[in-house]
Amino acid sequence: MSQYKPTIGIEIHAQLATNSKMFCGCNNDSRDALPNTNICPVCLALPGTLPVINKGAIDMAIKLAKGFNAEVARTTSFDRKNYFYPDSPKGYQITQMDQPIIKNGYVEILVGGEFKKIGIHHAHLEEDAGKLTHPDGADYSLVDFNRAGTPLTEIVSEPDIKSTEQAKRYLQEVYNIVTSLGVCNGDMEHGNFKFDLNVSISDSSTLGTRTELKNLNSFRNAERALNYEIARQIAVLESGGVIEQETRGWNDTKAVTFSQRSKEQANDYRYFPEPDLPPITLSQSYIDQVQSQITVLPIDVRKDLVNLNLNADEQDVLLAQPATIAIFKDAESALKKPELIKKAVNWLVGDYQSILATNKKPHLTGERLAELIELVESGVISSKIAKSIFADIVAGAKPSDIVAQKGLKQVSDDSELENIIKKIILDNPKPVDDYRSGNARVLGFFVGEVMKQTKGQANPSKVNQLMIKLLKE
Amino acid sequence: MAKLSLDEIQKVALLARIELSDDELVVASSEISSILDFVDTIQNTDTAGVELTSQVTGLTDVWREDLVEKCAIAPKLLLASTPDMQDGYVKVKKVL
Ligand SMILES: [Zn+2]
């Protein structure tokens, strides 16, 4: 059997989180809106209307270019892609064909412990269509134009992706970039981030015929669809068949890809320059000014996290939450020592995540997290106490205040601890005998008793040390 | 004369979502072919040294700040000429 290797290219559509739509002032957030309420003559394409470019979308693209290590086109322009469908009021989509705003970049992905560059051919701006729904069993469809005119960026990779795992990593990395730059809300359930996967397989250096898997909207489905499609193509070739160049959809319930006869070919779209929109020229100083607002890129955070020996899952938890990254960066600069920074990460990927599940308005800052870690490190409080007050800190309390307020300072004072331990020894003759006759396991019982009596405020290593000493007397 | 076949006319009609009868196809074929002849004539013009133009206003950087402006016209009025509505949606022939 031949060794077939897959080659994958990905097109991602990310909705831009602008306030208003791409070419009109309609509200771009229609999550809670009734159908056909965020509309105007421009996005409905009523006669005599003209589009005007949203500068916010241009700025977001300029930021994205930095995230993709890419060039910003100094001159960028728009084109029309013509097609008729009920979700498109104009009968064409305004997009970018000849002069996309972002060109020649790359995204670094971490696979098998090494960084690999995936080329970004280009990324361009365009507008979304309205939303079509097909009520079950009905002989009609329904259109909501609230989404018509929402700005999108389409991110087109080079065919540099060589496995399902790499494809998954690439999608995750691009997702991290667009969300951490505040360019996309990343709400995948609402279709903020969707992708098409171009897949071919080959057992030689010549590329095979590719199929396009359209409209996937979850990482998990991307993985399943790719695995299925690669296996399907291998089976076709192995049985002497040929792969047809076609568009295929993914059926989630049946877990198969299926052929979708597409009615239109690329040249059927009759692209031509959009006459209603003059070109945009961008000076280097303007590009620099916009890009200087970016404080941190996810890839830099990932490299930090790799150095702290975090596994990929832990890295992804942090990287998927721009606000948590900001906390991490602040804690990192306050703590400085790698072993303490690692502790900050543990808090953020552990306890903090469970609290976030219920507390949607957290007030944790990097500074306070660092303070909490320092309090444990310097022995002022035990790590157990730290855990017990963490929720209060996330709710907005200052660590040293809450420790003082609740009287939670760790008991490390020898004489105080010795008194407590002596009393426990007197009260528990049986375990004491057990210990003295060689059963070292009862030590845990004694330590537990001390913790109970000090409400967890005793310094555990000190307790251990004193306990052993006093039991031997 | 660049003569388009009836199949090609049929395809253009499909892309434009226009239904043509057999008679209309024949008429459209000769009319569109004559338009293409005219395009041929234009294409024979000597354009050496002429800059490619898709914009004639000379404007650049016409844009607006990213601010929400509620449309002054009520959605109901904007959709007043829609033939069929249901629960706020525009009702269309079944697609897919
Ligand atoms: Zn609008």
C-alpha cells in the first residue's frame, strides 16, 4: 500500500467585532435583536444608496497583519463578486480580489514540541450575507438581513498544512490571534469563526486533486471531517478510482462528508472593481500607529508558556482568554522568578477557570494574584488558606486585606504550635503508641488534628517537623 | 462575429436567474453576440500607455468612523415593498 500524505489549505471567515457594519452605520451586534431590525437602505441595497468604508474594520485588519507577521497593502481596494441568492440584497458581495489588505504572512504553530510556520497567502475584508433559515417541512425559507453587511475577514493559508493535527493547531492559533487582538468575538456558536478546508492526498511530490470541505464551525468537526475525508480519498485511490474536484459538506450526525454540487464556478462570479468605493491608501506611519496599540501577541505568550513547561492544553486555556493573558502578563512581571510564575499559571488554568464558569465579571488582577502567591511564598499564609480565599480575591478583595480581616495568618510560631501538639499527644494515647511501635502512617492523623485546631493556618512543614520531634520525646 | 451558442446563453440566463423561452434564447443569442462584437471593437482600441482605470473620481480614503447610527427610517417602512413577510422575516421561495 502506498504512503499517502495529505496537503491541507484553510480559508477562515472571522466576523469582525466592529460597532457598526462594514459599509453602513447599522449596529453590528444583532445577537439579541429581532429579525430585520438592524437594517438600513445601504445594507438592504435600496436604489440610490452608496456604501462607505468603516475605518474601524480597516484598523482591525492592520492589527491582524501584525498578528500574522504580514504586510499591510499600502493601497487596498474592493471588488464585486456577483451572484444571486436570497440572502444577498445587492446581488453581489463587496469583497477584495486584486488588492487584499493583508499579504504574505505566517502563523507559527506548535506541533510535536516544535514550532512550524504556516504561510498566510493573504487576508481580505468583505461583507457577510443575511441569514437564511429553512423551517422544517416548510416550502419556503426565511431571511433575516441583520447580518447583511457585517464585516468579515477571510484568512487564506498556503497549502502548508500536512496533517489533521497541524490543521487543528493552525485553526486554534488563528483563533487565538483574532480573539486576543480584539478583532473577533470568537463566538463559534454564533458563527463568528467558520472555515473551509481544502484537502488533497498524494504519494508523490505532485499534489493530488483537492476537495473543499465547506462551512465548518467547530475545531472538533474540522478534525473529524478531515480524518474522514483523508480516509475517503485514500480508499478511492486504493480502489483504482479518481478524486473529483468538488465541494463537500460535513454531516455531523452521520459523521461523513458528502458531495455538494456547486452551481457556480469561480469565473461565474464575474469579479470586477467596486466602482462605488475609492481605494484606501495607508501610510507607514498610520500602520505603525495602529499596530503600536498591540501590547502582546499570543505567539509570544505561547513561547513564554512553553518555557514554563506548560502542556498544550494548559497553553490553550490561557491563550483562548485574552483577559486572562493580561492577568498572566501582569503577574509575570510582578513575580519575576520562573517557579513563582508557574504558580500563577497554575492558579489561572486551575481554580480560576472553575470560578469563571459561574462568575462572569471577575476582578482578578495580575498584581493581586502575584500578591497572593508572595503571601504563600513568604509563609504568611498556607496554600490551603490561599485556596480558601481565592474566590474572594477574584470577586475583588485585596489578598493582604482579606488575610488581616479574617485573621488567617499562618501559625509558624514554635512555642504556640508546640503547645497545640503537646495537647494532641496527651489526648490521643492510642495513636501515639502506634507511632512509637513503628506505624509512621499515623503521623498524617496528627498533622490533620493540628490543622483542624488551627483552622488550616498552621505551617504544614513546621508542624511535621515539630510533631516528629515531640513524638520522639 | 462572436456567436454564442444556445448553451452558453442558457448558462448566462441561469447565472442571472432569468428564465428564457426557446424563442427568447434565439433572440438573446443574436443580441448578446452583437454586444460582444461591440466589445471586440472597443478591445481593438490602442491603449498603450493608458493607465488601467476603475475609478474616475480621483478620490481615496473615503471612510467613516466606526460609530453606530440608528437608521431614521423604521424597518417596517424599509421592508414595505417586500412581497411576503412572516414573523419579521422576509419570506422567500425555498432554497437548498
Ligand atoms: Zn445598514
